[in-house]
Amino acid sequence: MPRRERPLVADGGVLSQFAVDLRKLREKAGSPPYRELGRRAHYAAGTLSDAAGGRKLPTLAVTRAYVRACEGDVVEWEKRYREVVEELAVAAGSPAVTEGPFRGDASFEPDDADRFFGREDVVERLTGMVASERSAVVSGASGAGKSSVLRAGLVARIRSSGPVILMTPGPFPLGECAARLAELTGEPAGPLRAGLAADAANLHRYAGPDAELLIVVDQFEELFTRCRDRGERDAFLAALDRAARDPDSRVRVVLGVRADFLARCAEIPGLAETLRTAHVRVGAMTTEQLRSAIVRPAAEAGHRVDSALLATLMAETARQAGALALVSRVLRETWQRGAALTLEEYRAAGGITRSLVRVAEDVYDEFDDVRRAAARDLFVRLSEETDGTARHVHRRELDAGPDLDVVVERLVRARLVTVDADGLDLAHDALVRDWPRLRGWLAADRRGLAVHRRLTEATGLWEEANGDPALVYRGARLESVLDWSARARLTGRERRFLDAGVAVRDAEERRGRERARRFRQLGAVVVASGALAVASTVTALARRPVLRSSRSGSS
């Protein structure tokens, strides 16, 4: 029998009321045992029980897990949690700690410049480029920090000396640009948008002849992923190009774009030239840059990162694709426990592993059945089951399609997957090692996973050789994989590879049957020829005259 929950004394305090409401939420869910809640939330039953104990405030991650397991409103409870933290901080006579020096999953904004560290060299290079060039492009893999470089770096520096428009394209980039112009000029957005659509030169005209205006378009890839109106897209591109190239313009344009969209950007004539002449790439942080991004924001807020915590973070994020975003997220969660940046608090908050697992579960639960299947296939492809590490997946290895695109974009926003010009990676190996759902997928069919890996590799070699028939599967291997493929999720290219093997097999069988037919015909001819020869011989012998004995004549 599960033990009874300890009675809670409601003293009217904010902490006890928080615990009371958590218990009510569990009652509303049918009072499932904490062991069952733990199974649903991937937390220990004791941890969830303590969350509703009223003795101390649980972490935000534990609160989310508790609420999700009870089918509550996670967003509403996150808001409630932050209110409780603020009230507790005020009651203790200390400043609220909900904001802190770390941004979590969010990019740094211009007002965050005083806590943005580690990218000083990139910002310096970009600022110098903007001073000498009329247009520039900033690119990098997802999670590398492009948006933070643009916002807390470039915009924060430039806006003190001149007007800046900072925008993202969204589904209606021309309208978004007009709205930002309206904020700058005080003119109505509607007529501004109509003017931009009518004449591309109006963008720099609206800025005025004396203004040195900087237009920063962050997440430029939204022009391809969210804007469905080709006319709107073309008009926006024409306005940017004209503003950056017209001799009378005093507008400079900077675009921030994810690296996997650079090829599409290169297809735009004016932008292709900018990519060649004024292109800043934001790469992975070096060890020293990451150290600075961890230590200096805390120092600016009057706190110190415990040396043991710093060493742990550096070790856990070494050579990981999404290191910066992961560190920012987990440090924010650690800070929210009480602003003590120690290894003990970090582990109590769950660390990078628990943070990743929680986010992965939350995002997976958002998908419908079709997208869950796409997400499962993607996560499995991104994992090396044999050694528990992430595996790089080239874009060409995946089938293009709207469901996969939605899944990839959501996983990128959640900092679970990173993408670059070459392909996709898991943000951290911990997902392969420690996410129970993914471990279950990988364990479900280890033999099939090994077969699939070899098939994917063979498909790539076959494609690189322009479909050389010598590289397709044959014989027993082909038949074995064909039998397995009837139960597997394969991409179109993998199906084509197997189809090529089937075509070669069928052609070889046809040639074999043709050879056998010819051998049979030849055999028949040989037999007929032999029979004819025998018949001819017999006929010749039959017609030969009989010689009589001449012995009697000589007697």
C-alpha cells in the first residue's frame, strides 16, 4: 500500500498555499499515487511528493513535471511559480531572482548588453564591417548565438549614435517593415506598406535624406519558412536591395540567417554578392569564450560561479553543438532556486541532463501522431546507439515534407537540435544516454537499427557514384533487407537504392533465363544435328553395294 501523504498545515503563507494548490491539482487528476506520477513525469516519486510538501519551494523543472503529470496548465503554473519566487524574495528582504543574469532559451536583447559576454571579437568585426559596407550578412548554426550578436552586440552599440530598425520577417515581412518604420517616423503603417509595395526605392526615401539608418533583419530564414506570399517576399527583398545599393540612400542593411539557409540566400542576386564580400560567420564558442559567457554575467550581478560548477559545466558542454544555449538554460534554472550558483544547487535543479529530458518530453507531447512518428524517426537517426553519442545527419538523408519541417523547426526552437549548412545534430549527447523515451526507441530493434545504418551509408555511397549498379545490394543480403524494410520507415532515397537492387536482381534473373533458354536451344540443335548425322550414316551404309566372294571363281 502506498504511504499516506503527510498532512499539510496551511499557515496562510505563499509557500504553503503553493503546496496546497499542487495537492488540489493532483486530487483533480484522480489522486494518482506518486509512483505513478513519477513514471509519467520521469522524476522520482519522493521528489514529486516533496514538491507538494510545503517545506521548501521545488525547482521550476520539478513544478512543470508535477503539473504535466497531473494534466494541468503548465504555462499558467510557470507564471504562478515566478510570482511565488518574487513574493518569497520580497518577504526575505532580497531582490527577486526570477530574472537574473542568464537569459535561458531566449536570445539577448539590446537592453541585455551589460550581461552579454564571450562574443566581443565577433561584435567588433561586425561593427567595423557595417561602418564600411552598405550591407552585411551574419550566419551560423542554430543556437550559436547569431541573434544575441545582432541584438545585444551590434544594435546595442549602434542605436546610441543613430536610428535602428530591428525586425524579424514573420509571415508578412513588408508589413512588418512598415510597422517598424511607423514607430520610427510616426507615420501610419498602412500607407507606408502601400508605398513600399508600389516602389522599392521608398524604403530609403522614408528614412529621410539625412538619416543614417541601420535595418537589422534577424531570423531572415523566416522569409522562406513563414512567408507564403511570393509577391510580399519579392517586394521586401527588392526594398532591402534598393536601400542598400541606391547612391542616394543612407540606409545600411544587416541580415542574420541560419547557416542551413545560406544556399537559398545565394540564389538571390544582390544577396549573393553580399555573401561574398561582407559575411560574418558565428561559430561555436571557444573554451575561453564560454567561460566568459558563464562567469562575467554573474559577476556583473554581484555573484560568483562556484569553481566546481564552472568545471562541471565546461566538461559537460565540451564539443557539444548547442553548448551556449544549454548552459544559459540550466544556469537560469539554477539561479531561480535562490541565486546560489553552486554545484549543489545546479544538481538540485537537475543539471543539463534533466533539463534536456524535460524539454524533450514537453515538445514531443505537443505533436500529433504523424509528427510524433517523424520526430521519433529523426531522433533515432540522430543517435548512435552503440556508444550513446549523437550522430550527424546530412539533410539529404531526410525526406523533405511539411511535417518534418515543422518538427525540425520546433526542435531547433527548443534547443534540442542544432542545424547548420551541412545537416543536423542533437544539442547534447545526454539525450541519447539519458532520455528514457529515446533509449526505449533505440532498444526496441537494435538489429533493425544496425541494418538501417548500413543501408543509409550504402545509399550515400551509391548516390555519390551516380547510381553505379555495382554498389547495390545483391543476393541474400538484398533479400534479407527487403524483408526487413517491409516493417521499417525508410526515406525515398533509401527506397530508390533498394529498388535499384531489385532492378539489378530482376535484370540478372532475366539474363539468366535467357542464357538458359539459349542453352536449351543449342542443346536441341546439337541433339538434332547428332541425330541427323547418325541417320545419314545409317542411310549411307544401307546404300553401299555388297561385295561377293570371288574365291569360287578362282578355283
